[in-house]
Amino acid sequence: MKRHKHITSKRRTLVRLTALGFATSALAALGLGSNVVLGQTKVVRIILPVATASGVDTITRASSQSLSAALGAPVVIENQPGAGGIVGTSAMIKSPPDGYTLSLVSNNHVIYPSVYKSVPFDPINDITPIAVIGSTPIVFVVNPKLPAKDAKELIALIKAKPGGYNYGSSGNGTILHLAAEMFMDEAGVKATHVPYKGVGPMLTDLIGGQVEMGTLSLPSIQQHLKSGALRAIGTGTAARLAAAPDIPTMTEQGMPGYLVEGWFAVIGPARMSAADVKRINAAFVSAFATPELRETMAKQGNTINVSTPEFAAKFFRDEMAKYAKLVKKAGVELQ
């Protein structure tokens, strides 16, 4: 009888270990890390207020394993796009401020108040700033069927047919919309804006030729530039990118005022404890300092410089003021 109980106990242990193994393998297959231990139930949710294939999505997924190791918990990435990012950010803000629900956001986070008549949260007071992680280059691209190889040829093409060409964006008033409008303003031309619900559908139509041009972050389009599905016209950076040295800047093509880049930052719900903010900030500093992740970020063209929470708080306020002026200048209609 004792031997039977011993065998049964061993079998139960084997079942539990096998189940844990499957769970760990499933998390690893999803890019969530593999540091699962017996009894651990907490995971860190990173809610992305953007669709898949966007720059923020690409960056977050590339860093998920390093973040999991640094945070000491599995990382689960959830895409909740909609309303330029308001849907996903709202979900994060309503979560408990316990350090287990975070968001990675972009410029769009501070553009909301200038684009929407009513926003269900305060982008400054309803969040806890944790860190500005870095910046990502924005590239003006066209469908290769468009007979324009550089900015000069593209401007001439648009001028010859005012309003006859379309440009896509990830949504009305998003950074990709404003970046394209900045190009039109700098060049003194007009094209028709076609807003999409995220980068994914915009990319599909841009590659398919339903829209002729648009601005996108370099990480989200690198593979499409290499395959020839898209053609780069120029970057909004001050100097050429080491990750894409063949793409000229708009500045060197006679558009010195076209300087625009995306940025990405980590935030949490309001009223997080100082200890949690310090711990999570340190984890992001550690994760993005690993040689493997720094190499991946460099290949994507991203510049990494993880800030303090204090810097992030001031940065958000300054950026909100800057984009309020830009939205007004671009003539974006309030929604």
C-alpha cells in the first residue's frame, strides 16, 4: 500500500511538472520569457494602445524577454488599439496601481487633448511616468509604383496634381498624420489624408497601392524597404541613420524644417508607489542595457536612453505643449 501511495505521489508530481513545462514553453513561444517558477501566478501585463506591426509594438516584442528577466516575472503583451490609442491607455489607467500593469506609449499619448473634444482621462495626471525609453526614426515612404525617387521628384509630382494623391496615417491626429502634414507644409503642397485604425491596415493599403504615400517608423517598415514593397523618400532625422545609411534625410534634400521623430515611454496607472516606480525604472534600464537588446535596437534605428521618472514627467508636459501648436498649425479637426 505504501509503495502504491509513493508511486501515486510521484505521478502527481510529474503531472504538475509537466503542466509547468507546457506553460513555460507556451510563454516562451509567445515571447513572454521562461522565468516561471512553482507557485508564481503574477505576470506583468504591458498594454499597447496600438495595433501589431507598429513601431512601439515591434520595440516591445523585441524587448520582452530581457524585460521578463529584469522584472523577475513573465511579461504578457496585449494590443488594445483604437481611437488613436485612447482605448488601450484607458484600460491601463483603470488597472490597479500595483506595478503589474504598464503601457508603452508614443507621441500620441500627449497629442490626445489637442485632437479630441473629450478624452476619458488626463494624459498627465491619470498616469505614473516611469521612463522615456528612447526615440525611433520616422521615414516618409511611397508605393514603388509612384514615379518619384526622392523628395524633389515627389514634390513636383504632387504640385502637378494638387489633392490628387493620397497619404495614409495610423489615425487622425496621430504622430504619423502630423509627420506627413509637416512634410506637406514644408514642401508647400497638398495631398488627401486617409486615416486608418492603426499601422497594420495602413501598411496593407500602402503596399497594395490604395494610398500612395505616408510616414512610418523605421522598425515597422524595414522588411518592406528591403523587399522593395515600399520606397523610402527621406527621414525626419538631422543626420543619416547607421541602420539605413542609403536613405537621405529631408534636410539634405532641401527641407531643413522637416525634423520629426517618434519616441516611446513606459507609464503605469496613477498613484503607483515610489518603490514600484523605482524598481520598474531600474528593470527597464537593466533590460535595455543588455548587449543583445542594444544591438537589436540599433539595427532597428532606435536610439536608447532610458530616463528617470522625473525627466519623463517634465518631458510629457513639454511635448503636450509642443504638439498643441503643431496640431493647430496642421488644421486637424477636433473629433
